Amino acid sequence: MPLTEADFAAVLLTLELAALTTVLLLLIGTPIAWWLARTGSRWKQPIGAIVALPLVLPPTVIGFYLLVSMGPHGVIGQLTQSLGLGTLTFTFTGLLIGSVFYSLPFVVQPLQNAFEAIGRAPLEAAATLRAGPWDAFFTVVLPLAKPGFVTAAILGFAHTVGEFGVVLMIGGNIPGKTQVASVQIYNHVETMNYAQAHWLAGGMVLFSFIVLLALYSGRSSQRVWQ
Amino acid sequence: MIWPLQRRNVPTPTLGGAGEIQARFKVEHADFTLDVDLNLPGRGVSALFGHSGSGKTSCLRCFAGLDRPSEGYLQVNGEVWQDSAQGLFVPAHKRAVGYVFQGANLFAHLSVRRNLEYGLKRIPAAQRRIALEQAVELLGIGHLLQRLPGKLSGGEQQRVGIARALLTSPRMLLLDEPLAALDLKRKQEVLPYLERLHSELQMPIIYVSHSPDEVARLADHLVLLEDGKVSASGPLKETLLRADLPFVFEEDAEAVVDAQVTAHDPAYGLLAVQLPGSGISLQLPHGPLPPGQSVRVKIKARDVSLSLQQAQHSSVLNLLPARVVDWINVAEQAHVLVRVQVGREQLMARITRYSFDRLNIQREQSLWAQVKSVSLLGAS
Amino acid sequence: MRFGIFHTLCPLFAALAFTSNVLAEQVQVAVAANFTAPLQAIAREFESDTGHTVLAAFGATGQLYAQIRNGAPFEVFLSADERTAAKLEREGLGVSGSRFTYAVGRLVLWSAQAGYVDGSDAVLKASPFRHLAIANPKAAPYGLAASQVLEKLGLSATLKDKLVEGQSITQTHQFIATGNAELGFVALSQVYKEGQLSSGSAWRVPAELHTPIKQDALILKKGEHNPAALAFSEYLKGEKATAIIQSYGYQR
């Protein structure tokens, strides 16, 4: 198998990025999804549309704007510089932030749907049974929304594994830091190492397929028990 | 089937003081405004009756704190739960109410036992006055504890819902049309448990319903709601008989009367019941019941006619000595509703204006009420 | 009704066909990213002089190679190096004998900030920067040349951790232009216009520090019989094109 150390490093980096992004998104996305599901405010539609933007924007657009805003003259860049962190382009942290934007709707929307499907009734029942809002959220909403969380995690993870355009724009192709598998495959094609490209790409397809298969069969067997 | 009513010795509600519920709610909804001012007894069953859209559920939710009236005051047996003038609003999860939802609203991800324990766990041990076993036994759900709500019938779910609400040892039990979503058979199954609740619990119960029969069977106090406003509020029997309320139950005016079983005639299938205090007897076709058992009967105004003399050769079973109290004209003036006193109870008789004039009905006049049909509450 | 439309459109098409120059053709050109600006200028002149139209696609040389190999409809290929064009010719995808060097590239160390680079390699040695951008050496000839320069200057090891790679020379320029890399190696043509530096500060890297970046052009098999392709190839060798190419900082 002609895969090099750089290739394995790229795969590991990809998995690390996808896992961390998913965790971050579940943490950030849950309150956003909850608010979107429950609010009657007139900001619901605009904010919902902003969250959905990465669904329709070409990743290179996201990447480009990240490149500009993370740079020394951009909003994010000036913030990070004032905090003494320098600029985030070409760093793993920068990729993480980019991935969070890129995969945001893929996590928020399934969660929002799950929360909406729960409706108000279970929460009212919980309130009449002396559960305060946080208590009700953890003991009633989360268990009922579990399938939504699983979907959100699967989609967030898988989507980040496939991320390319954003990484291309802000990554800088640094091995071990920003050289993820998708970029590495691109490198192999660029340098006409088709054999390596095949191995790496094929391996990623196989891996993703197995993961998705396992997770989807887990979900449908849950439904059977209902 | 008759439903025996045991221990119906609920004291006459006293208004004013610690043993009562004072509620004033004003809520603006999209299509109507709820604006009620209620004084309810601090014990027994108070029924909120009205059509859909009359505001009864909205009112109940205000009691629970699930909806927040823009202006409101709520005091339950001495505890103030809302006072908008002072900016006080105790949120739902801090109020000691038990709420039974229309569709039971059980937690789908928890077993019946876990559902029951949900509220129980959340009150300090010192405040638990009802134990799990008690509630289970009261509602007869012991065999269902391990099941998931999805595997229960509608009636079973509703009973679990009631038990679950009780297990928070509430100061007040609120029921939102608990039988509305059930078919007849299930209704019959759950009703007796509701009656047991009534007789065995000390707490006030507020019962929302649009079913006249349910209200007649369970209520001690009746509140009529129409378009978000209270059109009447008072003890059940009095309110039912109020002649100034056109068609209180929309169908015909009817009277509800307490009686005691005296005898049964198996040959003719007739059950005899006696009105307490007056010795006046009624007969009706029914299966046998133990003598002495207390029952409630319903007599529709249209089934009562009046006669100046006691008819000797009539097919009507029940001829009762009566005294005219007052009357009211109804509808297109073709009929008159006459209220008569029979012993200690009152009945309504619906007669034509023609007959009214012809018989020259006067107040205090003694005559005979001919009761053609008597039904026992619960029978259809 | 269909009859009527047909009768309306038919003469319309005929009119269009006769108004355009019957001899005018279209040529599809694949162009290395670094040559973007000069190519656009040359194409404008070409079109007005000959009436042919130029459809150009710009990209990294390696990428364009892969596309051509897999059947992309290009007719002329302007590579950023010698090697790729020669490879295509060897593989039979180009018209033999049509390959020629259309430009010799110059490397420049450039920063978007004025005064950052002082016209020498001093800033490289002092290395006050966090990121130095170069094109991917494996994929882009200018990147390869840049790495050769660093090697020659003995700075490869010290600057290794500060290197960020753009996938193409265009992206490399982007990194520097947005300030994310303080400086980097780009093609002179990217920052040179009408004979001078258009912005920022630069050091024109002496040609001896790297192997010459010969950029070869090739007529591809697909364009073999297209008169516009042949015309374009010839035009590139001509006077007007030469002047433009030189004004962008290339040599001939």
C-alpha cells in the first residue's frame, strides 16, 4: 500500500478535526436550535436564514471570507491579535472555526427539527410535575430528542470529513496542522501521483461508508423498538 | 348502571377565609379575551363548563401557571400564587398543583413507574402525603408499572396521568376534560376512579368539561363560561335550576336530585327510590340495587308535566305532589318553564303557554308534577 | 403555430450566420495561473486583430494537466513550466513540434505592505514574520523555484516552520494580499504592471538562484485542425504579444 506517513497523518488530522468540530457544534448548536424551535420573536426567520447560509454558499465563498476576516485586517483577525493570539489562518484552530461555520446548519437543523417535534406538551407536563426549566430540558427534552442528536452528530462529522473548499482557502497545506485528507488527495492529483490519490480517496470512501452504515442501522433499530 | 356515591358528605362551601379559592384572570388571546372573576370553594369538585372556545381550558391553565394572564390574582386556600398588582407570579413548576391533561401527556421515553416517580421525586420527602402504592391502588394501575406509555390504552394512560398528578401531593388538582379523548367504554372505566378521587381526597378539584353528564355526576360547584366570561357560578343544583340561564346545558333544562334506593320489583323491573326528608318516592325501570344506596337521578323539564289533580288512570309512573315556585317564558313564547318544589328538591316542568294560562298557574299553588321519565346519571 | 415560429426563426438564423465572419473561430486555452493577467491582455489584442475569440481557463499546471489527460476540451496549453508541456507532447496529447517557450518567469519576494521587503533578501534572513507563503513546490514551478532559492540561501531549515503553501501561485498571492502571510514568493507578473510594481514592496530574485522558469506552450491534439488555435500560437510569438509579456515582467 503506497500510503505514506504524510497520508496517515492527513487521515488522523481529518478525523481529529471532524470529531472536535462535531463536539463544538453540538455544544453551540443546541442552544441555537432550542431558541429557533421555541421563539416567537421576529428574529427567528433572519437568524434561521443565517444559520442555513452554509448550505447554499459555495465552500470557497465561506473560505474566502474567512481568509479575509481572519487576516490581520479582518474582524476576527483583529480580535485574535488584540487577545495576543496572532492570526488564525494556517492554524488548526482556524480550521476548526472554519469547520464550525461550514457544518453549522448540518447540526442545528436536525436538532431544531427534533425540538420542534417534541412540542410544548411534554414541557408543560414537566412543569406541572415540579421540574424547573433546566431540569425539564435535561430529563425530558434531551432524551426525547436523542434521535435528533444522533443525526446531527452524524451529519456534522461526515460533512466535516468531506470539507475541502474551506480548508483549501485558509489551510496553507501544513502537514500535521492543516493538511487534511481531502487536500492531500488534491495534492496527489496535482503532482500526478494517481496511485496514492486512489488509495487515499478509496480509503476515505470505505471508512465513511462503514461509519454511516453502522450509525444508520443503529438508528433504525431504535425505531423498531418504539 | 348506577354509580353509587359513597361518603358524599362534602360540607357546604364556605366563602371567605382560608378555605377558598379566589381567582381573577384577564388574558388576551387571538380570537377571544378571557376575563373571569371567581370564588370557588376550597374543597370539593368545582366544574368549569362551557362550549369549546368558551375559555375553560384557558382558565384552567391560568390556575396552573401554564399561561400568564396580563392581569391576575390567584389565592388558593391562603396561598397567593399570582398578584399582578404586586408583580407576583409563581411559575408553574413552583405551584403545588396536579394537572391532568386531556391526552394524558405521559412522557413517552419513561415507563409508567418512572412517569409516576417523576413528580414524586421532585417534592421533598417531608411534603409527600400520597405514596406511590396509594396512588397506584387508587387508580388500579398496578399491573401497568413496567409498560411504556405507547403500549397503554387511552383509558389506562389517563389513569396513569391522574396518578402521576396526585403523586406530587398537590394542594389542588386540575383536570382538563380528562374523559374527552376517550370512547364510551373507556369513559365508563375511568369515571368511577374520578368519583373515588372526589370522595377520598381533601384537596379542591377543578374539573373542566363540556359534558353535562360528567358535570352532573361529579360536581359540587358549577361555573358556566361563555365567550371567556363567567355567566354563572354557584352550587351545582342551584345553578342548574336557575331559570334565568337559557338552556344551561343547551339541551333542555333539567334537575338533578339525590335519592336513596328503597326497593326493587323484579317482576316489572322497576326500582323505587325515595327523596330524603319528604318520603316522596320515584319509580324507574332499572336493575336491582341494594336498598339504602344513595343515587343521583336526572329529570328533564320536558319530561315533567303538571296537573291540578292527581291523575288516577295515567300511564305516567310518577305523580308527585308539588308546589309552584316561579316560572319563565322561553323561546318563541310557546312554552313556559315552571319551577316546582317537590319535597326538599326542585324540578322544572316545560308546558305550553296555552296550558299555563288555561290552568291559571299561580305562585305557591299546590298541584301534581307528572314525571314521565327519570334517568340515572351514567346511563345513556 | 409551430409552422409560424419556424418561419420566423429560420430567416433570423440565416441572417446571424451571414453577419458574422464566416472564418471566425473560437479557441479554448488552458493557462497557468501565473500568466492570467498577461494572457487577458494578449487575448484582447488577438481578438481585435483577428476576429477569433479566446476562451481561457486558468489554473494550477498540475490540475490542468490532469484535466487534459482526462479529455478536457482545451486546444492550446500554456504551462507554467517546461516539464508538463513536454510530458503532454510525449504522451501524444499535443501536436509534436508545436511546443515553444513563450515566456521565462521571474520570481519575486513580495509583501503587500510597503517597505516590508527592502529590495534584498535581508528580511528573509532576519525573519521577523510568522508566515512565508510559497506555492506548493510539488505542484507549481514557481513554488519549486522558491524552494530552490531558499535552499541556495541556506534558509530552508530555519524557515521550514514558517512556510505556508498555496495550491497555486494565485492562491499564494491571495495569502499575501490579504495579509495572512506577511510576505511570500510569487510570480513577478502578478505584481508587475506596465513595467513597475503595482503595490507593496518586493525583491526581484536574481535569476541565478534557481533553475530558469521556462514556460512552454503547446498546441493540443484537440486544437490540431482549428485555425484559431494555430493563429493564437503564432500570435504569441509575435511582436505585440512579446511587448505585453515583457511589460508584465517576463523575459523572452
